[in-house]
Amino acid sequence: MVFAADPQIWRFQFHPEVWILVAGILLLALYTVKIVAPNFVPDGKDIYTRKNFYAFWAALFSLWFASDWPMHDISEEYLYSVHMVQHMIISLIVPPLILTALPVWLTRLIFAPSGRAGILTKSIANPIAAGLIYNFVVIVTHLPFAVNYSIENGSFHYFLHLAVFVSSLWMWLPVINPMKEFRISLPTQMVYLFLMSVVPTVPAGFLTFAGGALYDAYDHQVRLWGIDITTDQQLAGFVMKLVGGIYLWVWIATRFFQWSRRNQPDMVLVENSPERSNTSS
């Protein structure tokens, strides 16, 4: 299969499916606030918080930015490194924002944490299953066959993006679930997020140290910003391992400081306890 890139790199390309998706999300949010919420939120209670509001718009903007022109077209036709940035946004930025945007009452309505639906909710929140599926999708979506065929076949391309998004949303659920009882503990979250940063090292290593082109779809004469195929792959590996890894480590550090603050009062009580004072004297 010979792939060719259009020399008119910056030509505008309209993606109606992206705008339909954005409009659909907005209409669904409006319907939820105006029609659904009054039936489930008691009078005097906020339907959503300021945090929910800003997270929703940040998630919607990030999703649009990663899916529309020019990022979509550059990532699909010219630079695999931009494709990697696109995947990082879809997997590491959008899902946490969406989960943060969900009010608790709406989350409980969707997942129904009681009865038979509660069993499904607990299964979905299982960190082992979530982590395995997420890392499996990470590996598959970086195989040469999957990447090349996704460029050739538009339907498969969107299927891969959907798989990345759904598996990433699942991966973040044990960490940012609006229903706190379904979150794993803070120390477990730190270990969990560390493990999520390990598997991407494998494809990142192949991208960084590959001697030739791993993906024929990006090996063409039209080079954006003069970036050759080897440099493009190295940049993709850099984005995947270092940028993605540092991002996850920021989450780990945040969880560590939260855990430290929660345990600080206990430490102070121990230091000031009568038994401690008598022992010292």
C-alpha cells in the first residue's frame, strides 16, 4: 500500500461529524439540566457546581481541539508526533475532565450503585480490569497494522479513537469517580497511576530508537516544518513517554500530598498525646 500526502498541508477541511458530536453533547447537557435534573435534585440544591461547569467546558473544548482541523488533519496525514499529542488529549485530558464535570446525583443516576446495576458498577470500577483494558488498547493502537489501516479506512480510524476514549475513561474511573465510595484509596491510586505509566514505555521505546519508518502512512515526501520521519517518530516517543509520564506523575504527586494532609492530624495527635508526654518525661 502506497500512501500519499496532499502538498497543500494547511488547506481547511470541514469535519461535520465533529460539530455534530459537539452539538449533540451540548444538547444532551442542556436536556439533563433543564429536564432531568428537576426530577432528581431537591429544591434548594445545586444542579451542578462551579467545578462541574468549568470542567465540562474544558472537556468539550479539548475534545473539539483534538478532533477538528487542523490537529486532526495534521495527525492523520503528516506527523505521527501530532497524532500522539491527539491521543494524549483524548486519553489523559478529556476523560478526567468529563468525570469531574459529572455531578454526583447524575453519576448515581447513570450507574445506579444499588441492586443488579450496582454489581455492574463495582465491576466497571475494578482497577485491575480497567488497567488491563487500557494498556491493551495502548499497545494495539500503536501496532503498525492498526496505524496504517486507520489512515486508509476512516471507519476504523474513528473506531480506534472511540476505543482509546472509552478505555481511558474506564481507566480513570477508579481515581476520579464522582461517587467517592467507588474510588480506590489514595496510596492505591498512586501505585495504580504509576503502573499506567509503565506499559507506554514499550511503544515509546520502539518509536524513539527505531532505525527506519515504523508506519508507512507517515513515510512520504511531504514533510511539515521539515520534520523527517525519524525525528517525527522520536518526537512521538518523547510525547508518549516523557510528557505523558510526567503528566501521570503530577497526578501521583497530587495524590501523595492529599494523603499526607489527611494523615497529618493523626500524626499531631500522636505527638501531643498524654501517653507520649509521660513517656518523654
